[in-house]
Amino acid sequence: MNFSGEMKQKVNEIEAILDEYLPAAEGYQKQIMEAMAYSVTAGGKRLRPMLMQETFRLFGGEGKVVEPFMAALEMIHTYSLVHDDLPAMDNDEYRRGRKTTHVVYGEAMGILAGDALLNYAFETAVKAFDIAPEKSLQIGKALKILAEKAGIYGMIGGQVVDVASCGKGLDEAMLNFIYELKTGALIESAMMIGAVLAGATQEQVRTVEKIASDVGIAFQIQDDILDVTSTQEELGKPIHSDEKNEKSTYVTIKGLDEAAKDVERISEEAVDLLQSLNLENPYLTWLIQELVHRRK
Amino acid sequence: MNFSGEMKQKVNEIEAILDEYLPAAEGYQKQIMEAMAYSVTAGGKRLRPMLMQETFRLFGGEGKVVEPFMAALEMIHTYSLVHDDLPAMDNDEYRRGRKTTHVVYGEAMGILAGDALLNYAFETAVKAFDIAPEKSLQIGKALKILAEKAGIYGMIGGQVVDVASCGKGLDEAMLNFIYELKTGALIESAMMIGAVLAGATQEQVRTVEKIASDVGIAFQIQDDILDVTSTQEELGKPIHSDEKNEKSTYVTIKGLDEAAKDVERISEEAVDLLQSLNLENPYLTWLIQELVHRRK
């Protein structure tokens, strides 16, 4: 099978893990479980759990201890989208061609479904203690990374600065800050947790963090490039949205040529660093290059 | 010093711990840290961290391992209030005499401040691993309780049913469900975590869960009673609010006399169970009786 076929199979496997960890919809509070599942099963690249699992494999990780963390991270990513779409935030009615959670379930339930997903992410991650009690120390470290990279020094921090700077214009330093935190932090979380749970050394985890940071930033710059250069058909969502929203992006600040060069440079650095680890996971190398060079 | 004086001192000690664990307001994302501190430092009874610490002491717990959990639980309680007050939820402009978070910082920041507090609660709790690495197993158990009691099978579950049943009237079974989850779950969390971190046995933790459940329900019924029998001056907030909101409460369903009898019966059961543990913490016994018999 080629890597592209492998990717489809891996997405299916990840979605089976997500299904396994989503709560059964039952009891008086059935509706919230339905709202949680509605947003989590809406599709997507499953990039974060995939990077976590592949990094886990890169370091020789075996067994199911990584699975609750894979599900947890995707729940965190999903809750951030559910809250992002709320009327007081981006006020989006559609995502991935489906009505957004608050449009289907009402605004109060949209807020609560996001809260429930964030909380359930930790409820899910701690199940790793039952799967591999002998790895309590690594699981503790992984929980620390999960929480830190999702919070005010990670994703939420980036989100806050993005919201606060809306319509004010951004300089390059602030834009980098937002990219590193809003997009980069969860990708760092994914790869670092995979490494930690597989028993990587502290130094290796630091290298993985740098690789992931590069991947996150290159991924986000490519997003900006596609918004300008792609077609709506190819991308599957409206193009020129940044221009319409008068949003400062890497492309508006540095220009298209510079942006494309930076994607190359940063993703090459990521791949070089990955090779410097002297470990084997050809699929992971392919995945990183695929992500930053994607056309949609 | 009498118990009442002791309580004031303990509140001060708890607020010092909260201050210690709140993030410093700095960096591009300074505003969110300010919004978090604004809501957490707004006062309140500090009931949950106090019950946690006193239960920890009841079982002979020593050292600081309980402190990050005390702060974490108060952050979870606070985030739930911040989101409760949002326009799409209860739409409250004031709480404890101060403007609510979203009124001061805007609705988007209100949503994000709540998210940030919930996330930071787990970020804070995992610091216990650094304080007492030799207690990793108990800390893992405590994290599990923290997450479960705050989520869809705990506080959020009660909140969801409360929101969904608004204006529809409630039967007694559903009302009990809401009280047990919305109010009871975090009190169970408080006392169970205190017990677990102090090394209580599984059977003792189960007894503590039952005590805490009783305390939570008696506390909530007393809330309903005070809304009918107290004065605005005494209570420090508007009375007859349940009647105005056409809300089903324990008092509207069972009547004032029955409600008062049930508070007695349930709180007596809690104190009997506490004594059945054959451990000594007179302050905790006093606190439980004080809470359910409070006049405000």
C-alpha cells in the first residue's frame, strides 16, 4: 500500500478509537453526549492523534496506553472549534459542510458541549492509568503536557491574542506568537505525548517539541497560502476569507513568495531534526511533508 | 478561638493558596489571566477547598500535596459560574455584588476565561506530581475523581438537565438528579480527593462520598428554603428568585415543612456517617452542621 492509502486506513483506525472513548448517549443528560459526538464525528484530518500515534511508534511505543490520549487531544481540538464557532466568537453556522453544534443544539448547549468535551478529554486521558499502571510516571508527564499545551500558555493563549487583536492589525512577532500557540501548541502536545509515553528521553522530547513546532507553523503558513492561491473547489471551503475578514496573515505581512520559501525552510528543518533522532518511521516523515505541501 | 473565628482564618489561608496557584498576569495574553483572577478572587465561602482540606486532615493527611487540588477545584467551581452567567445561559450581570466576567471583559473573553479556568484547573492539579512524586498512584486517583465529578456524569450533567428542563417543570426524581450532580458532585469531589490523597481505604472513600452527597443535597435544599424564608438584607442577594423564574425547587415540590425536615434528616445522616469513621476532626463536624443550617 502507498502512504496515501495507509493514511486513509489510519484515519479509520483513529475514528474507531474515538468512537470507543466517546460516552454512550444515555440518561437524563443524553443530549449533551449527542452534541459531543456530533462535533467529534464531523470528520477532519485527525492530524493530532495521528501525529501522536506515529511519534509513539517512532520511539518503539507499544500497546494501548497512547489511545486515551489520542482521543483526549482530538476532544480538546474539537471543543476549541465548537467554542470558536459560537455567536460571540466567529459566529460560524457551518463547519466541514455541516451545521455547527450551537446551530443544531442551541447556544447554551453549544457552550456546555464545549465545556463537556474539554472536561471529558481529561476524564479520558486519566484512563491511561488503568491501562498501564506501571507507566504512572510517564502518564503524569503526558497529562502535564496535555494540560499546558491546551491552556493559557498554549492554545487558549494564542486564541485570546487572536481574538483581542481582531481588526487591529498584527506585527510579525505577534503573528508568530499566535501561530505558535493557537496551531503549534496542540501539535507539540501530540508529538511530545507520543514520545513521552513511549519512554523517550528528556532531550529527545525537546527535539520532538521543536519538530512539532516547525510542523505547526509550516502547516499554518500553508493554510494562509492556500487561502490566496487555491480555488474553492479544490479547498472545499471559501477562499480569500482572510482578505474579506481584513485579517493579517503570514502572506499579507511577508508576501506570497517569502511565505512559500519559509514553508520550505521550516519543513526542511523539521525533517532534518526528525532524521537527527536516528529512528525509523518513514510514514511519519512522509506525513510531515504531505501536511505542509497539501493543496487542501 | 471558636469555630467561627477558625473558619475566617481558614478562608484566608485558602485564598492565599489560590493566589499562589493563579497564573501571573503577563505576556501578550495578559488579559485572560486578569479575567481568570477577577472571577476567582471575587470571594465566596471557599466551601469546596475547605471541605477537601478538612477531610485530608481527618484522615491524617500532611504536607502540601492537597493544595494544588484545592486550587483546581475552586477554579472548576468558578469557571462553571462564569459560563453560567453568560447571556446564552442565565444572563446575569452581577454576582456577589460585582459585575460578572463577561460584562467586564466582553462575551468572547468570558467564554475563553471559563475555558482557561477549567483547563488551568487540570494544569494546576498535575503539579501535585512534582510536590509528592511518591504519591503518584493516589494523585492519579484524585485526578480521576476531579475529572469525573466535574463532567457529564457530575456537575456538567446536572447543569445540562437543569438548562434543558428550564420552564418545563420538574418531578422529584429529576430534581434530585440535578441536585446530586450540579451541587453534590463537586462536594463529593472535594471530600473524596481529600480522603484519597491522605491515603484513605476504598471503603472509607465510599463512606466519604455518601457523606459529601448528603452535605451537597442538604446544602442545596437549604438554599431553596432561604430563598423563601430569608430577607434580602440577611441573604445579601434577591429573595423569591425561584418563584420569579418559575423554577421548580425542593420547596415548591415538597413544601417548606417537608424540606426543613429533610435538611435535618439528611444532615444528621451525614454527621452519623462521619462519626462512624471513628476519626477526629471536630471542626469538620461543626462545618457540616453550620453549612446546612446557615441563614445566608
